[in-house]
Amino acid sequence: LLVYAGSAQFMGVELLAAAVPLPRVTVMTLIINFRHLVYGLSMLEKYRDTGWRKPYLIFALPDETYAILSGGQVPEGVEPHDFYLAVSLLNQVYWVTGSVLGGLLGAALPINTQGADFAMTALFVVIALGQWEEKGNRPSALLGLGAAALCLLLFGPDRFLIPTLALIILSLLVLQSGLDGE
């Protein structure tokens, strides 16, 4: 219920089983899930004036919820803030239910999960393509692609992710007014 990030769930189990100190687990979780900060920044306008819903909406923003809320349209006649809350709440219910069932069934059934790790890469590609199709989002997409390419060249494949995210956040903050008119 409280660890609502897939990578943190998998990593946390391994680290706690290895008796890694809790402060180190916390720092590693923050580093691995740093992308959620970028997600949150991009949702600031949508979450403006959400009132009592806002703390939960901020908490409940894993990759899947972000994909739906950033690219999806609020159905006609539905209050946007209620839609954001419903999507977030339902996704967490599905997540927790799937995690519990997966834990129980995974222990009971011999299932080969080789290749399942590609699902996250595919999810990011789908999110990126959805953003690209919205012509107004192209400058932001190109900024992210350029930052990733630059940091990959400068820092190499093993150390480019955190500098890329930092460069994207800095760029979005500096260029925010120019990108708002996308």
C-alpha cells in the first residue's frame, strides 16, 4: 500500500533481505524513482486547485497513472479533479491487488518470466509516442531526447540517467514560459 513504485518494490525486497541499512535503501529508492519528480513537475497545472485530493494525487503517480493522466482526455461531463482521483485510486487498487495475487500465485506456479522486464521499456516508448503525436509536446520531447543523447555522450551508458533527469528539470524550469506556448 505504501511502496507504490514497481522498481522500488523489487529493489526493496532484495535490499531488505540482504540487511542493507534503511537509510541506504531510502536513498537508493529516491535515486531509482527520480523520474517521478519529472512526472510531478509536468502535472503541476493539472493538479492546480485539486484541494484535498492533491496530497494523494502527488503520491499516486507511478508510470502507469502518469501515462493515462498526461495523455488521456477527461470524459465529457466529468469533473477533471474527480477523474484524476478516480484514475489514481483505481490504478493503486489494481496495483495492490496484482501485487498480492502475483506474490501468492508466483510462489505457487512455476512461471518463466524471462523477457517480462521489456514491458517497462515498451511502456516508456508508448508514452513517448503518445506525447509526440500531440504536436504541442514536440519541443519538450525533443528537449528530453537531446538531453539524454548529450548526457549519454558525456557520462556514458552507466552514468547518464541522473545527469539527464537533472538537465531536463533544469531546462524545463528555465524554458517553462517558452514551452507553455507549445
